Amino acid sequence: MSALPLAVGVIGLGVGERHIVGYRQIPGVTVKAVCDVDADRLAAVADRQGVAERHTDWRAIADDPGIDAVSICSYDDAHVEQAVACFEAGKHVFCEKPIALDRVGLERVEDAWTRSGKRLSSNLILRQSPRFRAVHDMVRRGEFGDLFYMEGDYIHQILWKITEGWRGKMDFYCVAYGGGIHLIDLMRWIAGEEVVEVTAMATKKLTRSSAFKYPDTMSVLMRFESDLLAKSTTLFGPQRRKFHSLNLYGAQLSFENADGPARLYRGDAPEDEEPFDVPYPAMEKGDLLPDFIGAIRGDHEPLVTGRDVIQVMKICLAAWESAESGRAVQV
């Protein structure tokens, strides 16, 4: 079973090129075909990666009976149609986030995935950071005690992506769907329980003089099943290097992430503080692909399950609804 040969297709060759590289490092996996709407980029990436079969129409990959699994790395507003078509064609799907931009689209994907019986996963890559995996395991072992508050912020200076790039040209774009979703998923995974209520606020301050139509900064407050609270802010315009801020507060232990060694606190005295030097971020964009292929071959759930993909998107959709309506939204 572990040596089962698999053929994959990759749609979208921006971050999709990293998928090609990742798949080609997995024994028995062949990148059969690639697709991009930009013919020049298609030729450049396919030549560079040595992929002979290339298309500008993604349907050629969805309809190919010789392809077992597809990575969807296209523009966000194409994900729903492409995922549904791939599931209906009997293919496994690994989709870049977000998998949908509204509830109708998410329901279509969920229905097609459920009916297909195939695997669904997404590139929620923070789960692969050794530091965050270690914190996850410590929570599971009870080392934090009763976890009562978390903060997970997406801090990345990429304002140009919404003022100049394709994201700003879509009919709709939400920074939390494209950035904050990583930290929302990470906290949900670490906590091991579901978010039941969301309250959010969003502002359009940094981009108010640009053509970008939607908020550039968003804060989300989440209540979990156990009454654990968590906050996630998405910043696309900070003057600093990229950072995944993660703070956990438990009755017995606290954790605060940092660019260098993180910190653990067992009290408020100096002697209660200790460094936590597990590597961070120490991950690459293709690091979840071996797990996805292993799930297909072993007929088991991947680390980021289909249910995870659907549920974290429901949280994000509830956050947008809350920011628009000014009220709390149930998940």
C-alpha cells in the first residue's frame, strides 16, 4: 500500500510550483500535468520543473482519468468550481486556503467531497512547525492545566498583495480568509475543541486611498466549547518581518512565541520563566504533501482533515458576518 504509484496534477503555478517540488520528492508520485492561465508562467514553470503535459484550462486536469489527486493553487475565487469538479471526477484534493469565499460555495465543496469518498486537505502549514507541534503535544499531556485564553496573530507586511496583486482584483477578498485562517486553525488544533461563537471587527485604514475595496485589518474574538477565549488579528501592513504571534495561557503554564527562543512561564517570578528553543518556523510550503499522499495510500485521515478544512472556513465566514453586522455570530 505504501508504494502505490500516484499521478497528480497541479492547478495554478504561483505557490503551485512549490507543490510540484514537494510531490517530486515523494517516492512513487508523478506530477503528470500542470495548469496555469498565464501561458508564459506555465511554460516557464513546466520547463523549470520538467513537466511535459501542460494546460491553460484547468478542466483538462479535472477530467483526466489518469490523475489521482490534484493540488488547487489557483486564485481564491476559482477554488470552489475546481474542487467540486475534481471530487465529481473521483479525485483527491489538496487545496490552498481559503477553499471557499461564501457559505454557498463552502456547502457545494462539502457536499461534493462527502459524496466522493475522497480525501480533502489544505495547506494549513503552521501545524508542521516543530515549535507549534511541541506546544500542541504539551496541551494534550495536560502541562498547561486548564487552558483559558489564547492569542494567535498573523503579522505579515504584504499590503501590496491586496493593493497591486490579483487578490485586490477579485470581486471579494477577506484578509482573515487568506492570512488569519492559519492562526485560527492553529489555535483550534492546539485547543482540541470547537469554536462556537465569533465576534469580529475590521477596518480599512491603511488602504483607504487605494482601489482595494475591503478591510485590510481584522480582529476576531472566539469562544470555544469549554468557554476558552481566543483572539486572532490579521495584519497585512506591519513594519516588521513576518511573524506568527502565539500566546497560550493556562492555569499551570503560559507560552509566548518569539522570533528567537519562545518563553514558558510557570508563575510571575523571574525564576518561573524559562526559554523554549524548539525550532520555529522550520517548515516549508510543501511539508504537508507527504502526509496527504500517505493518507491516500493508507486510507486514513491526513493531519489536516477534510472536516478541519470545512470547520475552520465556517469560523472565518462567521467572523466576516460578525464584522459586517456588528453582532456575535454562532458557528
